[in-house]
Amino acid sequence: MTNVLFFGHGATADEIRSRLFDLRAVGLLDNFMWVDYTHPTSAAVVRSFDAEGTPRISTLDDALHRHEGDILLVVLDSMDEAQPLQPEALSQWAAAVDSRIVQASNQRVRLLLSALPLRNVHIEPLQVWENLVLSPEEGGTPSSTRIRPIPRTEDGFELAQFAAPAVASIFGLWRGMPQAAVFDPDTGRLMETGNRENFRLVRAFHRTIDASAVENAVKDRVFNPNHRLPRPQLHNNSHAERVADPAKLTQYYSDTLFAMHGSSLLSPEIPLESPKTQKVSAWAALRDNLRLYWATVIGKPQDWVNNHRGAVNSATAGFLQDLLYGKNSNMEVVLDGHSGKGNAMSIQQMQQKNQRTLAEAQKVQFDIGQAPQLSGMWEAYHDFALGLVDGQWKEDANFTPQKGSQQEVLIVQYGQQSVPDMSKSFRGFHPLMHRTVGYNNESEAQVAPFDPIAAEKFAADLDWTSQVTQNTEVNRKKQEFAAWRNQNQNTFAWKVGTGLAQRLGVARQRVDLYETEARRLREEEKGFAVRDFNDENRRLTNKLRASWGILTLVLVVLFYMCLANYNPDVKIWDGMLTFDWRWTTFGVILSIILFLLLTWLMFTKAQREIFDYVQRQKLNHQNQEIAARNIVSAAADVDRILNAYSQFLSWSAILGRAIYAPFGLKSTTSDHLRTPESGLPDNARIGQAQVSEDETNRMAEEIRSQVYLRDWAHKSLRSLVDYMNSVFERNQAGQGSVQLSAMWGMRGENSNTQLDLIARNLDHPLMASRDEKPQVWHNVITNPRMAGRLQHYLSSVTFLDENRRQTQSTEQFMAGMSQEKGAMQAFSNEALTTLGASAGYTEIDPDYTRTIEVDSNTELTSQLSRSLTVVQFGRITDFKYLVPKEERLQEAVPSAFFEDTLSDLDDTDHIDSFNNASQVQPGSSFGNETSNTANPFGFGQSQQPPSLDDLDDTF
């Protein structure tokens, strides 16, 4: 693209400027600048365009503030005596530009706008300006035989209409032209036109086939993520097949994922202890009983009770007490995600509640352990999600992807059936929700298309708002949300999220179950504490001591009766019963046996009650410890699953974007040209490519097969992560560059890890610049084989001809633009004076003919569009052949100069040669086409001064 600054003044120049600006407004031209050089150089008179193509007027300093490189300075000279060129003012502006771009080499070109009939006007020579004269002929193509002259009018309207597209062609303004035609394409040097009184004739032809509408339609089918997925080629050269029932396929992979990794989410629970019947031998039971009896009789019974009653671990007791009865308790019964308060809980609320349980456990040094980050699960989730769209799977002996009847790998039909993009989130905020459920901003009412927990909470909040307010808008949102949720609940990501939510519900129910059980056990323990064992122990001790007194008394009586038997003096009365030693021995033994039996019976009864109490108390304490450990284990499971869910949300956001926008989210469309309905001469014609709907679809399928190659979704994810890493590095954010494999075990949402940062910044403004589609598109359609096939589809063109819509083949539309197909080798004789034409200066210089083609190999926004510009230059000649005054003087009084000029020519041969040229390439007559002498615009030698009397009044 050449940077051009035009200088112009007068009615004709203003009309040309207006037309050029109109052509720029419809997208046909690149940017340029324009100055009316009669104004001061400090005035705000520089007309240019901003980055979006909007016209603006500024000072020269502002216009060149950020400009880099050379500028081509072009002055348009309308050869109007009423508004002549002002060399001094022009020189001031040229110097002002040079002074502001000091390191550039600014070239200068003067374009004189000639019209018929030629006038005797003064042409001011300009130093260091190359001179070109626009030939006043309109012929459609270089090989056209239908030529019409450009007449001179007072307002310059017709000349401007003809000159504006020619100016665009000569100075490289047509969209996509790499360089102006006045520069040598190889060396880049400006064309030379001789000294300041010399010039070259120039004429230009242009054709554009605008395929932007076709290209946009094809691009939409290729890159639009809402279209059906392509069927990429796999490593075995087969193609993936879109499954007929995506819901069944996504359910299979969701179930497979949890079958492989679900066991790591929930810990095994410890069952509570229950009273057990112990089988022991009779003798062992008697021995234990007698040992306890002896210890009780000999020792103190309360010691035995204290030693055997047991006590719950003080740490466990403190944990349960603080957890179950703390003053800040926020216990709430939840079943299947439904709260007893009528509100489902968000992830943040669950985390807050669960953290209290874990904090209490850590206070008493319960071993919670480090929560695993489930790297294997998220690597598998990544493989499944991407494999569902591009058909590529890791080889695993424990896993086989689903295949069709022909053993082709099955994929879903649309990318969003695997993992939807965040752009598909439901945004359902309503101002009433601030009053009903406390929503403060719209983000609280935004639900990601893979977040069933947030969807459950929002549905509950929306339902509550609907019940409370009875607002029709809220009811409408409720219906829209229900339809949105039904649409997304069959996606792979939603089913994985649902699986995590179900396991989270199980873990939370376990927490609630064991908290309830622990509360019951604590209440049961209070019943044990009410019983006064000290009093019971004292009563039992007193009974046992009393039995000892009775036994002692019995033994004393027996010994006394035995003594009385052998010593009558000690009898209390004469008839007193006495025993001899044999009966006394028997009585002592019997008394001891009876004593032991009675006290054993007393002890056994008390022991049975105490043993039952101790066993029940011990069981209570054991179950309290089990319940506490189960609470901690379940809370750790909740924490693990909540962390897993946050990882799931982050990975889903990233995977969804990689699938939805593999080449960037930025919308890339071709510039749609608005074809002018009128105002363009035949020399510049704009056509629009016509392609049927069926051909558009075939084009799109051929391009998609080259765009979405094997592993395209996996490559898209790597490209996205690499780009985000580079953004973080440039802005000194995040943790530097992180490989994808290092992210499997990273924590997710709100953790500030690289995984979280990438997921949260997918829609950051810095990401908006990521757009690989133009390069991908360019690489595909510039492939020679593909380019040939695409041009085969672009075989028809429609265009305006004299305000009538016509349709031609592409070959017909471009016919005559090639120099090899009968192109004329001379300008119109009327472009110069008779002497100039007879001297051969209307011939075209073949070394300075420029053919500039813009197609798919050129860096354009629309690369299916084509344009062809042909600019032909004449030989270097003198200004004297542009002014009829010189010719009249030479015809009246032949001068030495005239003789010198033609001295080396054979007059007869010269004239004959141009007559022959007239026969080979005749011009078109505008009056009587059958009369050669009446041809005022032929390419042969005119035998008499030209006359315009027979021209149509239109011209």
C-alpha cells in the first residue's frame, strides 16, 4: 500500500476528492490524505481517515503525527485558466511535509487532467515533479474498440467522474493494491517523465470482482461454532462420524469418567458399633466373675467401676461439643441440594459451612490430610471433552472409545454438546431479585452452561421471586431459564457437573447424618452422667461389710458352742445346744460357703447392672469417636469435591472456549463492498460474484476439511494456553509460562493459580486481539490446488451497466484486460495535438505498462475477491504537444524547430504507418461510424484538424 497525499484546488479537484471519498466510504479504496493547498500550512485542512475509515479533518501535524515511511505527493492540475495551479503555495505545502517526515524520501507526481477539446492554456513547469497527463478517453478495457472522449464542461463534473477511478488506479488506492503504478515493481523507484516540461500520457483500467458476500457466507460455515462439527481425518486415515444420539454418547463418557476416577471423591465410612454377643466358656466366665468378685470384696468397688467405665477421648469430646453446640452453629438440614430454608446453597456458602467443621477438627489435631488435586481425573476430563469433538483419543488398555457400525470413532454433532462456551451462559438478572433474594449485581444471576449447582440455586431463587412478586417478566425469565437448562443438561460437561454435584450431596448428607448421630450420642451420654455411682458404690460396700460381720458372728457362735461342748463351765445355761469339733468344723465350712454364696449373689446382681451400664457407656464413647471421624472424613470429602468442582468449572471454561473458538473469539468477516449504483466510468467496473447456496456449502466443506485437521481441538487448547501465558508474561501477571501438563492438579476457581487466571481472563480485552482465523484462512485458500477449486465456483459476476443489472461469466467480465489479447498500443490521437500524434507520442511504452492483480495471494481482508488494474504510460513528450496553440503556429509558419523535429522522419512512411495503425485498430466513431473521415477519436493519423461538431450532445 502506497501512502498518498493529494494536493488539489478548484471545482474539478473538489469533485474528484468527493468521488474518491465516496469510493473510500463504500470500502473500494484504501486510506489517503487530501489537502487544498491554497490554505496556510498551519490550517486544519488535511482530510484523512482514522483507523476505522471515518473521515476526519486535522492539521498537518496531527495527520502525520504517527505516520511512518515515505509519502507520495500528488498534485492534480485541472488545466483550468480560471483556477490555475499555484506553484508557490504548492511548494510551501510540499516543504511542510518534508520537514515533518525528515527521514523519508517523499516523491512528487503532477497529474494533469486533460479534456476535449484541448485548450490553449499555460502549463507552469514544476521543478522536481514528475508530470503525467491523463488521456481523455474512456474505453472500458485496453483492448476495447468502443472509445468515447471526455468532454470539457464548466463544472468539471464529467471529467471528475472519469478521472477519480483513474487516479485511484494510477496511485494504488484500490483496496489491496500493494503499490502505486508509478513505481517500478522491482526496484521501487518512481517513474521518470523527463525534465520539467516533459510528461507521459497515462490511462488506467480497473476491474473488481467482489466476493466478500460469498466469502462471508463461506467463512460463517467454516468458523461459526454453532454449525455442525467437521469430520476430521484420524490417524488411521479414517474419518470421525457424528453420532445420531449425542445424549447417549455423552452419558457413556460421563459414566466412564466417574467409573475410572469417582472412587477418589468419597472416603469409605466407618459403621457405628452395636452391642455384640460374646461367646466365652463357662469356666472362663466363672473365673472372670470370681476374679472381679474377689477384687470387689477385697478392694473398693468404686475403683473397679472407675477403671472400667471408660471415657470418651477429651479431644473428641471437645470437637463434638464445639461443633454441635457452639454458639455460632449454622447447622442446616439439606436433602438433595434443597435447603430447609427454602434456598439452595451456592458453592461459596457450602465452602463457608464446611470450613467451620474442618477448622474445629484441626483445633483438636484431627488428621485431615492434604486434599488430593485429582490430576488424573482432569486429564481424563480434558481427553474426553476434546475427543468428543475431534475424535482423537489416547491409547489406553482400560478404555476404548465408542465406535459406529463401520468402526469409525463417534463424535457429537455440535461442539457445545461436549463443553459449551461461557458465552452461552444464562443472564437472568431482574431488579426485583435484589429485594427478594439479595442479588446486588448482574453477575450473581449469570449461570454458566456447565454449572448445575449454580443452576439449581438460581432456579430456587427465581422461583421464590416469582412466587413473591407474581411479576410477568420474572415468569418469562423462569420459562426461558427452564428451556435453557433443558438444552444444556444433555451436554457432557453438564453431566460431569451433575455427577460431582450428586457426590457432593452424598458427602454433605453424610456430614448431616453423623452430626445428627453425634448429637444423639452426646444426649445419651448425658443420661449416663446423671447416675450417682459413688452412692451406689457406698451402699454396695456397706452391704458387703455387713455380710462380713454376720459371718464373723456366726463363726464366733459356732466356736463358742464347740467350746461349751468340751467345757460345760462356759455354758450360759445348762440345756444349751453344743457341737463337737466335727459338727463345728462342718458348721464353719457351711457358714463360709453360705456367706460366699450370698455375697456373690449380691455382687453378681450389682455387677450385672454395672457391667451393662459400662458396656453401654463404652459403646457410646466408641460411637462418638466413630461419628466424629466420619464427620471429619465426610467434611474432607465435601472439601475435596468442592475443590474438584471449582477445578471442573475452570477446566470447562477453558475447554469450552478451545472448542467454541479454536482460532480466537474475534469475529472475522470480509469487508463487504457496497457497489456504487452510478458514477463509475467503463474504465472502472465493479462486479459481484454470484454463487448458489449449494456451491457455497460445497466450498465451505472443502475449506473445512483443510482447516480442521486431526487433533484440531487439542491443538486449539494448547494454542489458547500458550497465548494466555504470553499475555501474562507481557503484563507480568500470573506465575509465568506453565505447561498444560502442569495444570492438571492445580486448584480451580478463586484460587489464583494459573488455571484459575486463564479461566477468569478468557474474555479480558487483551484476549480480544487473538485471531488466528485470517492466517488459517489465508494458508488454506492460497494453496494452489485449493485456489483453483475455489475460483471454479466463482464463475459468474453481476454488475451494473448503464444502470442495468447484468450477469456475465468471470471470463467475459475480465476479457480485454490482458495485454496479450489484442490490447491497443496507442492512446487516442485526440489526447495530443496533431503534431504530437503524428510524431508518435501517442504510442504506449510497453516497458512502463503496469498490470497489478490482487487475489488470494495478496494480503487482504477478503481474499476470495479479485481485482485487476492495468495502467498504461506513453512515451516521454513535451508540453508543446498538449497545447493546440503550438500546432496552429507551426501550421501557419513552419519553423526551424518544426523542421528539426521531423527532420529525421520520412513523412510519407510516418503518415502511412499511422494510417495502417488506423486500419488495424480503428477507433469507434460517435457520429457516423461508416465514415473514416468523420472519426474524431481514431488511432490513425487525422488528415484535418479535429472537429467535435458531429459528437453526441451527451459528451
